[in-house]
Amino acid sequence: MTSFKQYDVAISEYHMGLSVKRLPVFSWDFNHEFIVELKNSFLDLNKLKSIALKNKWTSDNLDLKSRLKEEVIIVTDANLSIVFASHNMFKMNGYVEAEVLGKNPKMFQGYATDLTTSNEIRDAIQLKQPFEKTVMNYKKNGDLYVCLIKGFPVFNLKGDLSHYIAFEKAA
């Protein structure tokens, strides 16, 4: 048993002396997931900045960078067609951006969605006002989930309604 301890000590000293530290094999998956999430966050942020620049948004106070980490971001045009959905939507409901582009956010609603809440959201949108509501939505596989939605109208430099942006997370 002492020979194994001496071996462990020798290997430990050897690795501590190396200038390049290695990752254990079992951590490669975690590292890869982190790199993919980081890459997707940069892609999402660049898409959002491009949409904002193209449409001359005036809202810089939305704190998009930090929200991309914790929340799903969905952007619709003024007619409520989805023009952007962040990558982390897949974790929340199983959809990827390509499956929702051009569709209305009502695609996530169904029988269990409260009509009163839906009407309150619709009224806020018609009045071009921000809203915060909790709704019952459906995942791609049909399962229900509770979703906290914070929606904001976004205006261009002329003061015209340009888009709606919603920050969502499973409640």
C-alpha cells in the first residue's frame, strides 16, 4: 500500500511542476458545454445588436448582455411575428430559433393558458405598454411549464413602435 502512496505523491509533484495544467477527462464535457453556451451568448448578443442598429432602437436600458445568461429573449416585429429567439429557449421549451421565426408567440399557448392573462398581455401590447405576467405555456413535446414574461415595446428614433422584446424564464 505504501508503494501506491509514493506513486501518487510522485505523480502529483510531477503534474504540479508542469507549466501547462491538464483537465481531467471527465471535465471535458463540462468545458465543452460552457464553450458552446459562451459562443451562443455572443451570437445572440450580436444578432440583437444588429436588429437594434438596423431598426434604430432607442432603448439601451434593456441590459441584454446579462439577461442572455439567465433568460430567454424573444423579439417580435410590430405585427408580433417572431424575428429573434435566443439559443437558451431550447432549454426552456425544446424549440430552436428556426422553428419559431415568423410565428406568433401564441404558438406556446394552449388549453391550459389563462384567457384573462392572455387578454391582459394583448391589451398592454395594444397600448404599447410594458407588462409582466406569468402564463402557462407548452413545450415542444406538449408538456406544460409556467413562464414569467416581461415584455417591453421598443421604439425607433422617430418614436414609432419598432418591435416588442420579451424576457422569459421558467417560473
